[in-house]
Amino acid sequence: MIQFDNVHKAYRVDGREIPALHPTSLQIGAGEIFGLIGHSGAGKSTLLRLINRLEEPSGGRILIDGDDATALDAAGLRRLRQRIGMIFQHFNLLASKTVADNVALPLKLAGELPRAAIDARVSELLARVGLGEHAHKYPAQLSGGQKQRVGIARALALEPKILLCDEATSALDPQTTAQVLQLLAEINRELKLTIVLITHEMDVIRRVCDRVAVMDGGTVVEQGAVADVFLHPQHPTTQRFVLEDEHVDADARQDDFAHVPGRILRLTFRGEATYAPLLGQVARDTGVDYSILAGRIDRIRDTPYGQLTLALTGGDLDAALARLNAADVHVEMLR
């Protein structure tokens, strides 16, 4: 659905070219939820806004559903933007207009539907996001989560193929964030929309995304399926995001483990193996004792996973490792 071919972007500041996005090539498949994660200044917002040309690329090609977006004239760009909805961090609602009028705005600007059809479409969209009873309220009368739902309804007004989410949950509390992410997942599943979502929170990526690209300094430093990137991060930037998501201080953890006897392993389980009583069986069969130093069991979208950091002592360590590997457990030797 979206292809970046050696796309780059630089801004001219005081006569100097300041790169915001270094030459980047990536593909985003139709119907997937693709996450872009990076700290402030990493270039993720620039990359997102290049998709609908709110930012103009300095070079390279951007293909949207097979069309070269970088070659479009003004009329072609207007047609492209009608196929791309956008949700903003701070909602960007018009305070002087009702909820219904905010959602209707793209339809009125398009000028293709009579008033009755616009009203029917607005009612349908507000029902989809759970705000049917709030149509005549104003943004100031809504909570943050409700405002973002209005933003989502507005973004869906023209039946886009692509939905861009610019830090759509950053201004929301954790419970409301979970509700908005669930709504986005439902929209993706039911409408088969391609969703591109930028965030600085790994937990957001873990909850809803199929694939993720990690950005640092205007460069994509790692990308892949969320489970692979989240459970086995390769780049230091990705590793920092994972530790932040686990609320772990890497240096402190190394100090904590310094005086722990035995071999230290990190085990990663996926799917139903997450809930199997494997450790007890391995300990009984091989005589190995284990202590759990850290761990978590959670989900990546709909897939359960578990990660445990263990110290193993005594018994037949090689036999224990062989049993774990045979059970399709990913084993990393930390010490």
C-alpha cells in the first residue's frame, strides 16, 4: 500500500541543510497496522507527514497504492488526500462547531454529497466510535478520549484506504489509551484499513501493531514483525525502548545479578507454550535448580508471550538447555 524508495527530507535553517530523514526505503502492506517508534526528534513525524505530502520530500519516490505521490499535481494531491485520513495528537477539532459538524467537515469540503447523505454518514460514523448521543455537543463538553473518537470519526468520513495516527494516544490516560487502541484495531479488522501509527511508547506498538520500524536520528535502525523486534531487539535504541516498557534500568539490573550464582539465561515463550509447566518438568528431569530473577507474561496483539530471566545451578545444565530448545523456547545465555 505504501512504499518509500530512497526518500529523504532536509530543512533549510539559516542557510544550512538540516537532515530530518536520511535516505529511507520501506514497505507497508495493505491492511496492516504499521508502527513507527522513536524518541523526540527521531524523524517519525516527518516520515508520517511525507505519506500525504504535508511535508514535501527532498528526494526519492513515495508510492501510494501503486501511484507515485511525489509526481502528483495539485488536483492529484487533493484526490490522494481524500484516500488518507489523519488523526492528531491534540485532536485538532473546531471548538465552535458541534461534534456532528466536525465529523461532517471533510464531506462538506469534498462537495460530492447532498446534506441528507452527509447527515446519514455522520450518524453512522458517530455510532461506530460510540458517540451517537453526543452529536450536538461541542468539543469543550467532551473528555480527551471522546475528542479523539471524534477525530477518528472525522478521519474516516471520506472512506479512506489509509489512516495516519500522529501520536494519537499521547495526550490520553492509560485506560483511555487502551480503549482508543482497541477501537483502532476494530477499525483495521472491519474496514481493512492500512494504519500507520507513530508513538514513543513500546506498549502502544505491542498492543496493536503487526510490524514496526524503530527510528533514531532520522534513520530506520530496525524493523520487522512486532514480536521479533519486541522480544529480540538487536539495535541499542530498540533495546532501550523495550527496557523502558518494562520499567527496567539496565545498569541496575546488571548490578543486581552480579552476585547471583550460576548460569543466567533469558527464556522467551510464545503462544500456548507460555502457559506450559515446562520449568518444573525440566528441573525434575535434569536435577537443575532455578531461581527467577525477572519476568513478565503478557500479549503482543492476540498472541501470549512470556520472558523469564533465570539463574540455573546444579544438575545437568546441558540436558536442561537441550530440553528447553526442544520445546521451542528461545534461550539467550546472559552469563
